[in-house]
Amino acid sequence: MPQGKVVTVPDDGLSTRQRRNRPLLVVHTGEMKGKSTAAFGLALRGWNQGWSIGVFQFVKSAKWKVGEEEAFRALGRVHEQTGQGGPVQWHKMGAGWSWTRRPGTEDDHAAAAREGWAEIRRRLQRQAHDLYVLDEFTYPMKWGWVEVGEVVEVLAAREGHQHVIITGRDAAPELIEAADLVMATTKIKHPMDAGQKGQRGIEW
Amino acid sequence: MPQGKVVTVPDDGLSTRQRRNRPLLVVHTGEMKGKSTAAFGLALRGWNQGWSIGVFQFVKSAKWKVGEEEAFRALGRVHEQTGQGGPVQWHKMGAGWSWTRRPGTEDDHAAAAREGWAEIRRRLQRQAHDLYVLDEFTYPMKWGWVEVGEVVEVLAAREGHQHVIITGRDAAPELIEAADLVMATTKIKHPMDAGQKGQRGIEW
């Protein structure tokens, strides 16, 4: 399997080593659910490197994507018990952000989304995690609940070695522009086209 | 976030429930490494459902993609120790298939690939796993080591409820045709374009 080849060497005054270790802003966008799946697959590698993983799901329902959540919580316990891998924190807007005392966020999604982003900003400031997965975070930006310009500014100014992965459809052009790596997942063929509904273990 | 909508209801004599539970052949193809990452992300969901996961990596080097492997091996141990999730088996061509006595396969990749496929065929026959990840398996087909027509035939005839995910570039048209779900990951922007080399935790 071919290793990726470097096409151009930029004139940015950085050594290959410095560039190699630059923290990345990754955006997974496109039409399918594969976006989050690929982000969590990537997070497996970070976990194995011993990184602190922070997942923030900007979804309305508390029940979404329980498969990945359970698996990562299990990996977090592996770390606590054996020291293998890294610590894992998993926070969900729909269940009420775990750092607040409020039980749920059914009433005001916009306020809940802003609260989530404010906490991420604080954590970036104190370099709380090595890898942040901001799942479905494009939507609060799309709907104007969180200002994309501010997000890009905060991410650009983050210190240390914090990787950030943002998933969701319709990523804003400013976000694409700011990102180091942008991936899009395209459906070529899907069972729903043939009248099949989602099934346990595959869709969630 | 919208649930997938069924576009047409096929006239195949199956109930929605029967169609819903049909085992899937999934192909992740396209230009980037996100293919395998997304397949392993999907396997997290299956693990959480208590499925038996069998991973078969058709890669030449024993060192590839160690991040996901270590994480899934940890999840397999979680299952053994606590009963959570499902059992995990991880086999790698480059390390010498673990069911053979031979130490490595550096000499004859074609024979090693055929040996891997023969074992998968036997496991499908006895319904050994609920989810098979055949990582980079498009290449042995592309290079003519394993006959794509036979693969499609064996997969079409598999019994029970065995899901199969195949990853790799240049999936054969017959395989695409036979698949229920085909996903392609497209690079919109990649750090290697800007002269950055791969880094630990992100690329492997």
C-alpha cells in the first residue's frame, strides 16, 4: 500500500519534524453518516497513542450513536484499570451536558449548543485534551447558534498539540478554509435506496 | 439530525422486518485511508451489539494500522473479562496468518492472500462471525490473486446473518454490483498537499 507522498514543500520556515507534529483541524463532511464513524475510527488511533480523548456530541437526542459511545467508554475504563491507551470523556448535548447541573436541553437547543462550545473553548484554553471530536458541530454553526468566525478564530489560536475533528453536513466555507484535512464521504449505493430501513449494529 | 428516509419499497416479497435484518455486504472504496478507518468505526457498533468481530487485514507489513488493532484487542479483552460487547479476532497477512504455522508471508503474497480468502470462506460456511472486516481485500482481487467472481459467489451464498465489510481502492465493478452499501471517501484537502508528512495517532 503506498505511503502518502509529499507533493510540495511549503516555504513556512518550519522543519519537517515541526510540520509533522503540527496539531490538525480535521473536518469530516458530506452526505452520509460515515462522517462520524470515520471520526471515531480515527479517535481509536489517538486512544492507542495514550491521548486524552474528549467527545462532544451536538445531537438533540440522548439515544444517538450509543454503539461508539459504549465502546469508547469501555476503552476509557481499560485505560483507568490497566494504563493502556488514553483517558476518554464523552459528553452529549441531548442528555444535558454532564458538567452542568441541568437535567436536559429539550427546551433551548441554541443555548445548549452555545454552552457546549463555551466549555470546549475553556478546555482548549487549558489544553485539557489531545484530541477533540466535535460531532455534528457543523449544525449549530449552520443554524447561527454558534458564530463560525469565532470558532475558526479560537481554533486558530489554540496552543499546544490539540487535534480537533469536526463532523457534520454543510461545513461552512470558512471552516473548510481553516482546516488542515477535509474529508467527504459519498454514498455510491445504499440499502435505503432499495427500501431497507436502518438496522442495529450498522446504523447505530 | 434527519433519519434516512426509504425512497422506494421493493417488490421482493420480504417484510420490512426481514429486509431490515438482511445481512449486508459493505464496500468502502475511494482515494483515502479513511476507508479502513470508517470500517473500524462501524465495527465499534457491531462490537457493542455483542457481535463476534473477525478482522482480516490483507496488508504486506505486520506493522500497519496498529492503532485500531490495539484498541479492538482491548475491546476483545473487555468482552472476555466482563461479558460486555462481543469477541474480537484480528488476523494479519503480513504477520503470517495466525491459524497457519508459517512465520511470515514475505515470500509469496499471492499464496498468502489466497490462504486468507480460503480461511474466510471456511468461516462464512460455518458462520463463525457476525461481522467480517476484510481490510484492503480489493487489492488481491485487483492483482488477480483471488478471483473476484468466486468472492462474489461465495458472499452471495453465505447463510445466516453475517455482515461483511470490504475496504480498498479500485473495487471491481462486480463487487460494487453485489454490494448493498458502497461508500467512497474523497479528500477535499489534505496536509500532505501542504508538505506535511503523516503523523502518529492520525495516520496510523
